[in-house]
Amino acid sequence: MGYEITLLTTMGISILFALSLNLITGFCGQISLGHAAFLGIGAYASALSTKAGAPFFLAVLFAMAFAGIIGVVVGLASLRVRADFLAITTMGVGFLFVGIVRQQDALGGELGISGIPDTGLSRPAFMVLTLILAAIAAALSIYIKRAWMGRVFAGIAEDEDTMRVLGIDAPSYKLAAFAIGTALAGVAGALYAHHLKFIGPESFGFVESITVLSMVVVGGIGSVAGVAIAAALLSVLPAWFQIIGDYKLLVYGGLLFLMMRFAPGGLAGIFASAMQSRNRTTNRGKP
């Protein structure tokens, strides 16, 4: 039973983390190759807060707020760049975060932070909390996608210049996407830290950023259900197949290439195509 609880907790954290990137990249079209930095910001903020005596739930709120604020700062710095330049900028943020953590003894340096205080919850209760927060993130994503904000996000992703001509304040909406997405990543980071009881800089590097991007691409960029399913599957694959853990960057990089080349719509696109084919076949059979 303990193994299943650990697996479900990992799945919940991964789903929450993947949905946070989907808000930025999938909804608003802002490519981020350093998103693991915000997972790390949330993890370190929560771990240091609880070690200083803060209650767990207050530490999670602090991690969410702090990661969101840093996300806005990064968003402000990224407003003037797009596409490839934005990807390079966010990649630089990821490397910068890891470099800072490694050089600061107050953050644990290369050794990381161990002995993170207990949450006060049992393992099953913590698992349930994680899954509930992942479900809330999914519900929030669906709400945003269907609301006016989601339509503006889609317009910015399609053609930002046209949205500006129409009088839409595109920079403000891009900042909103960064703020919401990075805040959710901060929550995922807080859960991650208290789940493992140890964090180190190597857990939030480029490999993790590629991993979460793979979840978004495999699930279907912009699809809430597809990304959640892909995150759940890809988070447990290393536990089921040891070789994936040994060659994680190679495997996920290969997945990115294959999906973008042969199924750019991801799992959501494959499912939609299958349903269309089924409907056409059914309609042909009707008198």
C-alpha cells in the first residue's frame, strides 16, 4: 500500500506541475524551457519556511506567492522577446536558479536541504491533499480556458500583433499567465519538498524542465485532460522501467521529437482524430 501511495502522490505533483506550464505554454503560447526553476523556488521557499517554524499550510501559501512574484519578474523581463528568444531567456532563468542555489550555503549549497519538517498529515492524507490540489488546478485551467481570459490567451498564442491592434493589452495578459502558472508551480514545489523530505539543486535543472515540457507536448499543448493524463503516465514510467530513469533526458527528448513530428496534437489530438473517424464511419452506416 505504501508504494501505491507514493506513486499516486508523485502523479498528483506531476499533474499540478504540468498544468502550471500548460497555462503558460499551452494557453498563451509562451515557450518556457526553465520552468523547473519555479518548482525549485516553491520547494526551497516551503522547506526553509517550515524549518524556520512556519506551519505547513502557511508555507505552501508562501511558496505559491513567492514563486508567482518571481514569475511576474521573469515575465516582465521577457515581454520584449518572443519565440526562440523567449525560450532561451527562460532557459537562462533555470540555469541561474541552479547556479544561485549551489553557491549559497544558506540554501544548502550542493548538499541541498535535508530534514524538512513533517507536514503533520499522514501519508494517505498527504496523498489526498496532493490529488485535490491537482484537481483544483485542472478545474482552474478549464475555467480560464473557457473564460474571456482563455480566449485572449489563445489569441495571443495565435497572433499577438493582431490582438494588440484590436486593443487587447497583450503584455498584461502574458504577465497574468506567467503569474498563475508559476504560482501553481510553486505549490507543486512545496508538495514535492515535503513529499521527499529532501531537496537539492540537481532536482530543478534543465532535465526537469524538459520532462515537464514533454508532458505538455505528449498530452497535447493546451489540452487540460491530455496534459493531466500524460503527466500521470510519464511520472510513473521511471518507476516501472528503470532504464528510463537512467536515460531520462534521452527518452523525453525523443518523445518530444516524435510527438512534434508525427502527432503535434498529442494524446488529445490523437483522441479527437479517432473520434472524428468513428463518427464518419457511423454516419456512413446510417440509411
